[in-house]
Amino acid sequence: MTDKQQAVRVDHAYPAPGRHPIKAARMLCSAPSWVLSGPIYLVALVTLVGLVFSFWAIREELVVVPLILERESTTTEAVKEGIVSRIHIEEGKRVGLLDKLLDVQAQSSMQNSGDKAVQAKPDDADETKTMFGSGVTETGMMTGYKSTHAGMVTMVHVKLGGNVSPGMPLVTVVKDGAGLVGRVLVQSKDIGRIKPGQVVHLKYFAYPDREYGIPEGTVSDISTKPDGRLGQESSYRVLVTLKDAAVAKPGEKPQTLETGLEGVAEIKTGDKRWIELLFSPVARFFSQHEKK
């Protein structure tokens, strides 16, 4: 028996040609030009569109303050210095036209007592004169304040024996049949931006604006004196005339507004372009440096 020889194929392994490391790195890190320049062009395009938009887009400037509804009222203010000698009315009571509210006596006459007290003359009635309108009269050293219309006394701002000075509120009376108004308190830092006739957006807590819409009003009266208390930031009373005295959902019966209803008032003080808002910090920065 003969042994068969099998042919064995032997393949020679040749080493692969070496690749330069720097060239390999360049091939891995290199990318098409549009991949690198694309984001740059995109950022430039977005910036350009934003600048063009900022020239045309307008943002409303608003002063947002708490709101409460009340009946239109008048407040009698002191016209002279003195001491409250008598109060003729009470809170929650009705008064008629020209009913007496209170009397204020001059401090000089209050200091005189006993034999030095000021004595009334028989013809004092003839010496009584009307001052500052029909609601204020003066008889000797006594100044009397009367109601200028019939209504309900809602607040007596002074106490018996208290000192008063010109401009101090004395008595607030709600006129019979008076309509609803919105009362807001604006801080002193914002009061300079408030003007009569400005549009006010009213949002009542009890009537969500998403369901009832946003009623409007207008600024009708601005207090000239702050009523801030000691230790608190001073604020000014602003009255808002309501466009509608009721609110309603679409297709439903209107709901009449009542006194005491609270909410938020957004007073529109003007418009500003977005470009002004973008560059206002830069303008403030340079203005501060110029002052220094």
C-alpha cells in the first residue's frame, strides 16, 4: 500500500503598508466645509431675523396693581388747621344734603379756657360765611363741614379732639345711586407714569379671564397726595371707571359686579419696541458712567 502525499498550500503573509499617524488623524477629523460653516450661517441668519423682528414687534408697558370695586364716593378734606370739637355723624349712617358732618375749632381758641374763652355774639348767625363751596362754613373760630350730597357715611377719618391740617381727609360719603368704580393703590415709583384716560385691563379673581374675558376701564382720577403709613412705602389712590358693570361667559346671562370684588388692574402706560428693551441696559450703563 502506497502512501498518498497531499499537497499543502502555504500562503505567505506580507505585512500591510504602514499608515502615517498624522495623516490618519487628519482624515478622521476632517469634515466637509458645509458642516463647519453651516452653524455659523444659521446663527447669523437667526440674529438678523431677530433684529428685524425687534424693530417691528411692540410690547405693552403695564403697571400691575391690586384692585377692589367700590361705589363712587367723595371725601371731605380739611381746609384749615384746628382740633375736631364735634362729630355729628357715624359710619354706616345716612346723611342728607347739607347735613352737618363735624366741626373743627381753631387751635388758638381751644387754648383759651375759662374767662378767656371765646364768647358767641348774638349776631353770630349773621357772621357765618360759606367757604370753599357750600360744604364748608366758618363762624368765628369754628369751621363747620357739611355733606355736599345725600348718601351713606363709609368712613370717618378723624377722632374727637384730634388735630387736622389742610388737605387731611375727614369724612367719606358714598352718594346715593353712585356707580361702581375700581380703586387701586399705585406706588410712588410708578405714579409718574399714570395719566387720566389710560386704558386699564381688569381681571377679577371670582371671574377667570379665560372664561369671562378681560373687561376694560379707564383711569378717571389720580390722588395728588400719598396715603402711605409710617414704615411703609407711600402710595397714591387711583380711581378707574368701569366700561361695563357686568361680566358674562359667551352665550350666558351677565353677572352683575358687586362692591368689594377684588382682582388685578393692568394699567397700560405706553408701548415699547423690543429693540429698545434689548439696548436699554446698554443705554443705562453709559448714562451712569457719564454721570460719574
